[in-house]
Amino acid sequence: MQGLITGGLAQTAALWPDIERAYRWVHKAAHILNNHDAEDATMVQRRFDGLLGAMSRHRDYAGNLSGAVDRFCKVTRRYRPGLFHCYSVPDLPRTNNDLEHEFGSQRYHERRTTGRKTASPAVVLRGEARLIAAVATRQCPPSGADLGRADRGQWQQLRHRLDQRRQTRTLRARFRRNPDAYLAELEEMACQQALPT
């Protein structure tokens, strides 16, 4: 085992200086964003922008990883508008890991109950109701009184919206199964409407 590790390190020795230089920048970025000194959003943003500027100017010091430095700067610029809100809004999480965990948990339970390996089409059709209900129920199961206070008008609007989606999906499925018959039926309906009574 020792020989395998030694051989691997020897074969990759030329890559390590570039990795070490680039890692310092990534480590510095993580340190700035962790904000252990509890600086305000403007200061964190200023320090982070300074680091990105330095990385862009000195990208050639990263050698073979200069392309990775460019990519890091490009992706960071894309996320930049929403990157610093967590420092100015109290109790706003810095990552969306908890949100992704909720979605992953929902996907796991959906697969477990349906036996499907892929997501159920019902998640797309009824996701705005099913997903929110599943997450809310796991956080705090509703009581009978909670269900009685539901706004009946909103509930009916939601049902109507979901039924429209279901009907659209049904029509698409019918078209995919037999496009000629579906189009002939539409043509016949159009002709009937055009005929004088």
C-alpha cells in the first residue's frame, strides 16, 4: 500500500504546486464567505471582490489550473447578485443545503411509495400542492382544527388549476398515442362549430 501511494505521489508531483497555489485562493474565498469576524455585507462583498480581482489578474500563477480559476470567477460572478444577502438579513441561511435535503427526502419517499426509479409525473402536475403539503406535514402535522380553517375558495382555485394541468397532459398523451385520430377529431369539432345552425 505504501508503495502505491508513493508511486502515485511521484507520478503527480508536477501537478501539486499548481494545486497548492489555487487551493490557497479557494481556501481564502471560503474564509471570507464564512465571515467568522461577523463583518457586514458590504465589507464581505468588498473583500470577496478583491480576492476575485486578484485571482483574475494572477491566474497564470495557477499554471495548468488557470482555466479552473477562470471558471471559478465566471460561476461566482453568475451567483454574485444573491451571494451576500445572508450577511445583511438575520437568520437567512448561507446555503440552500436544507432546502435541497427537503427535496431529496421528498424524492426518496415518492420513489419508495410508488416503486418508481424516476420522479413521478404527478410531482410536475401537482407539485405545488403535494410538495408543500408533504414538507409542511413533516414539519408540523396539521390538526383537525387547522384543516377546518382552510380557505375553501383558495382550495377550489388550486383544484381547478391542477385539473387544467391534468387535462392538458391527458390531451398531449392522446396526441402522442395516435396523432391522426386526435387531429381528425379536432378537425371534426372545428367543422361542426363553423356550420350554420
